[in-house]
Amino acid sequence: MILTSKSRASIETLQIGRAFAAIAVVLYHTEVTLGLDKYIGREIFPIFRSGDSGVFYFFALSGFVMVTAHGDDFGRQDVVLPFLWKRFRRLYPTLWVVLITQLLLFAILPQERIPMAELPWTTLKDFLILPWHGPSLLPVEWTLRHEVLFYLVFACALAAPQATWLIAVALLSAIATGLIFTIPEPIDRLFSGYNLLFGFGIVAAILYRRGAFVSPVWLLLIGFLIFFATWIALALGQYSKNIVSIWTYGAGAALIIGAAATIERQRELRAPSIALILGDASYSIYLVHYPIVVLTSKVICRMHPNSTFEDAAAFVAVAILATAAGLVFHLGIEKPLLKFLPQRVRSPVQPASAGVRSRST
């Protein structure tokens, strides 16, 4: 069975996944930041040192969402420009607001991590999400550089579906090459093993659209086992983080995403309201949380007595404030900004035939 656009109304389990990914990264940065010598200087909840896996989950989720939303659009030239506009509208304007704020703070309080001579290039690179490495006004932006490349490659596949397999083989070959050889920037992003995480989500989406997730409850449990066994093993230091463990996260995430979406479709499950709210705000939480974690860590640790109980209280306070700041930013900035910007742009290419149009994603 191939799912049509009508059957792919909003999948609420995807919102749960977005919420999980964002909160996991908040907890990761809270643990790592408070653990620095200039703050508390010791581990508080070391289990959350694996929270960066939220990024890997989200990469797989992105691959899944693109195929479920645009699986009927391959070969339609008229959808390419609207697709790119939707991705631009979703990523860039909200990011620019955060970067402008960071730039103003940098002008008031210059930071050693970005030499003044490099600030113009850093600003240009960050505002355009260019694939170069180096200092950034917003350290978490490195993930968006992979997202943008993925969207560009996906747009190429939409425009030329007959070349999809060629594109896939080329990317897999590039990833294999990147594991063996040192590739110069900026093209090293195309050779990164992180890009395979999008592929895990794409495969899960293809299987989901074909109704191939049989025994989804068992597959969901297996996905949870793979993902969180990797999380715990890395948090306990049983394994070192490497590309294999990252791909293990991706495999677990793909099973969770596809199986959960199948269970939701079969049983009409509904996500809790808080998950939907956090899922909607996940991008804002991701963009805003790190500066807030740093700021609140500085403030709280100046008043922080040396006790285990107070360590935990500081952790909870920082994580909650960072998440709350993301929610406020989503409601006060991101949502009004998205309402102001047009949802669609007209494509200069007319559709060859009447077909199913993809939902906004």
C-alpha cells in the first residue's frame, strides 16, 4: 500500500519526536556547561551527556518528514521552488533574529572565541548557513549546515527523480570516501557520515508509505532498545562516541519514527498537548537554548553553594529557563514571523498534470 497525500495528515508522533530531540539537546548542554570549571566544575547528571543524540534523532526525522510530505512530488518541476521557499521560510528568518541578537551582544561584550578580524566572515557564513567550519555566533548552527545541504540534495531529487538512485549512490560513495580520506572544507560536509542519518529516515519513510512496518509495536520496542542502549552505554563510558555509534542512534531513531507513525495510523493515537506544544516550538528551543544556558549558568553559579542538592537544583533551573525561553521566543517571534511571511510562492514552471500537492511541512 502506498500512502497518498490524503492519508498523510499531521502525524502527531513526529511532534513527540521533535519535542524529545529539542529537550534532549537542552539537557545535554545544561550538563556540559554546568560541568565546566568556571561554573560548577563537576558532573551533575552524567546520563544527559548523551543528550546530543537528539541531533541525530532529528536528522533521521528530517529524512522521514521530507519523504512522507513530498513522496508524491518527485518529477514535478513545479514543486521545487515552493519546496525551497518553505525550507527557507522555516529556517532562515527565525535564525536571523537570533543571530542579530547574538551580534548585538557580541558588540557589547566581545568574545575571545571569535577574533574581531574574523567577525565579518563569521557573520556572513552564519547568516547564509554556509558549509564552512570555524567560530560561529551560534555554536549549535553546525547542524543547520547539514540540514541545508540535505534540502538542496532533496530538491535535486524532486526535480530529476530519474537521477535519484545516482544521487543516492554518489552520496553513499562520498560518505565512504570521507571515512577514509581527509576532505577539505567546505565540501567535507557532503562527505560527512552525519548525512547517512537522513538516509535512515528516508528508508523508514519509504517503508511507512508502503505499509511495511509489520508488528510495529515490536519494532518500536526494538528501536527504543537500540537508541537508548546506545545512549546509556555512551553515558557510562562503555564506548567512545564515533560514527558507528552515531549510525546506531540513526537506526534506532528510524525504527522508532516509522513504527510510532504506523501505530498512530492504525490506532488513531493522539499525542499529549504538551508534546505538541514543545514539538511546534522545537526549532526555537534549539536556537535559543544555548545562549540562555550559558547566561543562566553564570547567574545561578554566582549564588550557588557547594552541595549536591543545590547542584541538582541549578541543573533543573537552567534547563527549565532555557526551554521556557525557547517557548516564549516561539510564541512571540517565530509564530508571528511565519504568519507574516507568505506560505507559498508561485512556481514559474506549470504542473504537467493535475496531481496531489504536498502539505506544508
